[in-house]
Amino acid sequence: MAPWNSLWAGRAAIAGGNAYRDMPVIVKMENPNWSISEINIDDDNSEDFLARVGGQRRRVKNTKQITWVFRLKAHRAAGCLSWLTSAAFALGGATRRRVVAGRTDSNATDGECKDVEEWAPASRRSRFYTLIKACLMMFVCLLIVELAAYSNGKGNLAVFINSFNTSWIRFRAAYIAPPLQLLANACVVLFLVQSADRVFQSLGCFYILVKRIKPKPLFLALSDAEDPDAGYYPMVLVQIPMCNEKEVYRQSIAAVCNLDWPRSNFLVQVLDDSDDVTTQALIKDEVEKWRHSGAHIVYRHRVLREGYKAGNLKSAMSCSYVKDYEYVAIFDADFQPYPDFLKRTVPHFKDNEDLGLVQARWSFVNKDENLLTRLQNINLCFHFEVEQQVNGVFINFFGFNGTAGVWRIKAVEDSGGWMERTTVEDMDIAVRAHLKGWKFVFLNDVECQCELPETYEAYRKQQHRWHSGPMQLFRLCLPDIIRCKIVFWKKANLIFLFFLLRKLILPFYSFTLFCIILPMTMFVPEAELPDWVVCYIPVLMSFLNIAPAPKSFPFIIPYLLFENTMSVTKFNAMISGLFQLGSTYEWVVTKKSGRSLEGDLISLAPKGLKQLKYGSVPAINVAIKEKLKAKKESKKYNRIYKKELAMSLLLLSAAIRSLLSKQGIHFYFLLFQGISFLLVGLDLIGQDIK
């Protein structure tokens, strides 16, 4: 906007002192949404001129002003076009690299991928992919036949094609359309039930917000934690389970050792399950450094990694000194609690003997790293702000998130302790504690920093475990729930809402309705889905999901498309957990980047807590060097995901077929959903590893 000032000033200086007379003047507002006001000046007195600026004057049109407006708009349009062009070139370059490299999700080559490759044998792993390919081939053949029939060609081949198309139309109308419509109606009913549950949860969250309902402890910890006798400072055991996580072990140990709690009243257990000798040595050395600085910390390493995380925690709880502690706080390796974490959680247990768990919410240091982390942030904000908070306030039960929580050790022991029977040991112990009558409290205002997976590979493995484990647990817990002596509505909540509706029905209808039935209705138009199922209700649900993260509203359309894209992984995981397929029992450690070092922890801490006690993290420069060295040594590649690519071709072929039926909304949905699957299949949504 500065050139405009110099332009008008230059003209006034050339014209002389009477240049303002009868000349339009531009009045600019310091606002991105600038506006132009045109006023006619007939007085050369500057004071009178300033007085008349705010008055109502006759507007005069000026062609030069309009020209400048259009030039500015053209300049902005050119800048936007330039950005889109460079983004398109970058996208094309990344796509070319993926295709040329030819690495798919079925390849297992280097050491970095060994941890995160598909877990099931190749025969089992290919069944779902084979089903998608079969549907794709059928859709493509039908599309070719119908396009040929619409072309009205001549000759024997055209006659044969028309005859085949007529027979196909009769066959689908008589035998395919009725069961397909029945399945579609059933999925729509499930969709409506799940949407109603989502609406009620959102209304419950709104009620909590309006009424300002917040769990309050009966007794507050004093601000001075140096004197254990000055307030309520019970014995707390802090556990940090980890496995081959050399990117994040330093900051997690540092954050826990800096907890504002009497040192004599809490012990830190670093539970290292690493099978890499170098990583073991690094973690052990870090523990020794903190022990020499005065921290009450011990290092434990298991030779046999049986039971994964559950086995690690179970082994740690068997130590003889655990009996001296009343509570246990658990933090995964990438979590860094603020110094006042124990002061804000442990007091809730005071004079509340039925309370078994206090859970804090997560915050994310890399939520703006890329599109994938932004979309994950939307999901998890809804999970904590709505699901966990509503369940905690109204029924005192929710699934333990596995970290950033404090358990009463008596509740853990009363529930049977940690069990290795599933890969969701956190949900397992929460369900068993609920059946024993223990209550839970969720603190939405107590946050604990952590990382989000930055690559689609890591996120996909995490989601597979999070969706296969609950189905496996449901099969194991169902007899116990039925036999339990808790009230009927708690049994109904566990079976129908907690497990069936939110863990089974959601991935089932999401994949079946939008990825199978909707494309099939394009080739079998006798069965149909109404527009409100395809467009209006999904958009409304997306608005509800994104409401707890209002800054993410610009990503509402990518979020809707990405959730449907992830339904392939979630449906596959749900089926494998329900029917005990090979990948159900495998635990894959989610890869961390180690972005939240000491500077991030201090800068994000609340006011008054930025100065960490007992000194800062030792040898932080060494950690950075080790991190860079590890990045050079590890081989990471972007991959092509065959299931997602096959689904993209399936949906795009259905979009082309929908043009023959002139179904506008269905076409656009299938088109953009197919593009979404294509981008995910080419691994263009997460971190770009060149």
C-alpha cells in the first residue's frame, strides 16, 4: 500500500498548493480488508479538509482508482497462481520420485522399515487387497461396457455389447439392487445412530462448558514442595516405559526429573525394553547423570521383551520397593509433563477412596508440522475435549490413554494388574477397574506435551493397533461384563456404546457405506443413497468434530475426506481384531522425531513454571548431535500404498460412471474422495522423505 501514498503525494507536489481542489482522495484503513472511499474536496484549507473527511460527501467515480483496484487484484491473483504452480510442480516431483523408486508397503528392505512393515504373513496380508482389486476390475469392466453401449456403435461387436448391457441391466435390477439397497439402508441406520451419539456427546460437552463443570480436588497441594510435611505429598512412583526411542529419551527423563514434588517422595523408573545395545547404553548413561545430580531415579532393562508394554509395566510393578508407594504415574517416552503435573493430579485422590485413575489430556508440539499432523490434532482434540470429558463427568468412566495418567496402585492390583493378552493394555485395565467399581476423573485443563506421528506409515501402524486391540479385548471381556454385578446401564454402556458403537460400527459403516456401497450404486443405479447421507450429515458431523479445534476450520474438507480414507486401515484392523488374524498380537512402536527438546518444553510451559527446578537438561548439545547422527544412519523412504491406490482408482471409475447418471453431488464426492485416496496412496500427505 505504500506506493499508493507516494503516487498521490507526487501528483499533489507537481500540481502545486491547489492540487486538492476537486480531486478525489483515497482514504486507507489499516486493515487487510482495505476499502476505498471517494470524497470531493472543494476547500484548500487543510483543517477544514480533515474535518470534512469524516462527513458524508458526494461520491465521485474515478477510472484511475478502479484501474488500480483491478491491478492490485490481478497482482494478488498472479501471486496465488504462482504459488499453485510451484506447489503443483513440487507435488509432481514428489509423485515422480515415489513411482520411480517403486517402494510399496509390501517391501521390507532396510533396517528402518523392519519395525513398521506389515505384520501378517503375505497370504493373509493380501486378502483384503485382493478383494479391493477384484472390485476395481469389475467396476472398470462394467464402465467400459456401459461407455461402449452409450456410444451407439455399429457392427457385430456393438450388437453383442448392447445385448450384454441389456442382460446386465435386467440381472442387476432383479438380483443385485434389492440386497444392495437393503445393505445400504442398514448402513444408513448405523450411520444415523452413530451420528446421534456424536451429537449427544457434543451437547454434553456444551453443557459442561456452559455450567463450567470441572473436577475439583478436596485438598490442594501447597506451592512449596521442598517440605514433605507441609502438605499432601504422598509417595508417587513415576514410570517411563520405552523401547528403542533414542530420539526422545532425554527430554522425557528431564521433564519427569523436574517434577515439582519432594524428591524423597517420588521415584522415577526408566523401563527400557530396547534391544539395541547402543540405545541401552545411552539411556543408562542419561539415568546416571540425573542420579548424580540428585534425582531419585533407577534404570531397569528386561532381557526378554515379553508382553510388550504391558509386560514391561508388569515387571516393574513386581519390584519389592513398589509396596512403599501409593500412586503410579505413567508417561510414554515422548511425553514431557509440566513441573506442576503431580500437584494438579494427585490431590484429587485425597479423601476420595473410590477414585482409581486421574487422566490428563495431551497437547502436541508438532501439530502444525504438516497436513497429517493437523488432521490428527482435530481427531484427538475431539477425543479429549468431548469424548473423555463427557464420559468422565457423567459416568466416571473412560478408556485410559496409556500415558499422562496417575493410577492408585491399589486399584491396579485390585483389577488384576497389567495383562499381556492384548495390544491395548491401557483399555484392558481401565475396563477391568470399571467392573470392580473404581471411578475415573479426566482433567481437561491439565496438559502433557507429546508428539504426533509425522509420516503416514507410522500413523497407519498406530491406528491399526488402536482399532484391532479393542475388538480383541471385546471378545475377551464380554463374558466378564455379562457376569459382573454392576448396574445394568453400565453394562449396556460398555457393550453397546463403548465397544460396539464406537469401536466396531464406526469403522464398519464408514468403509462399507462410502467406499463400497456408494461406488456400487453408480453401477447399480436401481439402488441409491440420498444426498443427505452423502453430503449434508457428513459435513455436519465434521463441523462437530472440528469444533474443539476452531483454528482447524480451514481443513474441514480435507478432514472429511481423510477420515473416509483412513476407514480402509481401520476396517481392516477391526476385522483382524474381531477374528483374531495374525496382525492383532503385534506391537509396533510409533516412530518419534524428537522435536520437543528442552527449549520447546520451557517455552511452552505455563507462566511461573518456565524456570525448571534442579537445573536444565544436561548435555543437550550432545543429544542434538546424536539425533542428527541417527537421522543420517537410519534409512527412511516414502512408499506407495497399494490398497489406497486401488481404492482411488475404484472411486474415480465410479465418479466417471456417475456422469452417465447425472448425479452431481455423488460425482463430486467420489471425485474428491478418489483424489484423497490417490494422495494418501502416493504418501503425499505426511512428511516428505527424499
